[in-house]
Amino acid sequence: MHSDNFEPKAIINQVVIFLLLILCSSVIRGHHSNAEYNFEVTEEYVGEVVDVSWRNPHVRIWLRSTRQDGSEVVWDLEMLTANNLNRRGLSQEMIEIGETVRIAGHRSRRRDSIYMTNMLLPDGTEIRTRGDTEPRWSETNIGFTASSLNQDLYADDGSESIFRVWLPTERIRTSEHTDLPLTASARAVKSSWDSVTDDPQIGCNPIGMPEAMYSPNPIQFIRNGEDITLRLEEWDHVRSIFMTSDTSLHDQQATILGYSVGDWEDNTLVVRTTNIDYPWMDYEGTPQTEAAVVTERFVLSEDERSLDWEATVNDAGTLTEPVLLFTAHYEWAPEVVIQSYNCAVL
């Protein structure tokens, strides 16, 4: 490894983007659930890097190490998407196969996997792969930062209203914190959900609505005549939001992203999505039927620098009452562009 990867100038070049990324733990967990990883306990291991896969949907590193009981194990270290890590100045070139490193993270309850938060490289540089994680071993650390947002960096880019690139800085999935009001049949389906084998990302199968919006990656609103195009970096999704109630003018074929109609209420874009052909309501295994209606509210701040989002789901086949399933806070990100996702199967 070349130490000049960590020269101060290289780090300074990332400052603008770093200051945009105030990410709490709910952001950094991506699609991982509390049932899979024990986020309450952080463990440390020292081992040899045996392989690296720097790709979407999750960057992975395999580490040969020793368990606490003395037995040998190859840990499957999981992180965020390659796009997300690249934006924070991290790259595959920083980690060499054969190196001995120290790592910290949250161990899987079911398999030899760790959701990694920190890595100490041989040259003393610490990589931070989660925004709510403090440095553990070194004052020289790169990656995610908890720095406050510097509004002086926000020069006017000529955009207006919601039509910009936005980065999520906080996200909450209701089902991670409370029991959903499920029907008996839905509860039975959810109880059989296995995040290891049922995860659609395993085969690079795109995630549908409404979970598709619950992503740590940026989104972009674009004018499309009188309508709105919403680009999601994750899965290279493109949503069409029709700003007219005359549904006879539009193709209403069921898709995994559904059919969306929007309307402005002062500074709030309200979007109602139906015709969703996707079996899961969230990443917790909550089933979804064809009757599902997702109502989203995108609330633009007065200074147009932040955006609050919420998604309420009404699905009589699964829920006994409508549920506010997701909420998120976004910050305008003038230095960020939507990148190709290019998911790759291992």
C-alpha cells in the first residue's frame, strides 16, 4: 500500500462532500435489519484480508481471523454500496489482500458475517465506514465524518424548488422500532422471512416500492414537462410522477415502482402510488398486496436546502390500519451527481 493515498491534500479534496454527509445509524445500516446484526454490541478482530469485492449492492471483505474461543474463521465483512463509500474517499486500492488489519463491527446473529464500522490499516490510518461511529484507534482517520454542515458551501446552482440532487442524512423505518398492525395472514408470512436467503439483492434483483425509497444513496428530481422524473441512484431506478389526476392519459401497468400521481400543497409534493407489483412492503419481510397504496409527502424547507420525506402505506390485505412506514431527512447536495449503480452478482 502506498502511504501517499492518505496525504492531507487528498483528504481536503473530499471536505465538501464529507460536510454534506451527516449520517445517523439508521442511514448507514442500509437495508440490513436488527434481526440479522446485533447493533447493540461492537466486537473487534485482527486478521488477514483474503479477498475484497468492491461492488454494489454491498462492498464485502473476507477476513481470516480467530474467534473469541480460539477457533479459526473467515469473516464476511459487509458495508454500504460501493458508490456510497467512494463518495467518502474510500476505495478498493486502500485495502490489499494479505495485509493484517484490525476491524470493529456488529456480528451477525446467524452466520460468520460482521457489519463493519471501522478498520485500522497497517500504516496507522483508520477507515470509518459508518457515520455514527467514532474513531477507535487512530487520530488519522478517513471515510465517514460527523462534521456539522457548512452552509457557506451551498452556492446557488441555478436550481429551484425540489429539482436538485438530495442526500439522505437521517432515515427511520417504523418496523425496526415498533410492531406493525398486521393481519394474521401477514404476520404468518413475515414470521417465515429469512433475510439471508430471501434478500432480493442476493441475485441483484431490484427492490420495489416503497422500500426502494429507503436508501442511503442520493435521489434527484427532474422536470419533465408538467410531470416529474425522480431518479434513484440505488438500482438505477427512474420513477415517473404524473402531475395530473387524469389517469386515462398514462400507462398504468403494474410495476415494482407502481404508478404515481403527484400534487403540490404549498411547499409539499404529495405523491400517491398504486399498481405496485412487488411482494414486500419493507426489508423486514412485511408482505404487500396489489391493494397497497403508498402516500408520500416531500416537504421542502423554506430556504430550499433540506427536504423531509414520509411514506404512509394503506394495504387492507396486510395492515389493519394505515401505517407511517418510513421517514427521512435529505440535504441538498450540489457537489453530488447520480452515478450508475451497476449491481454485480458475486
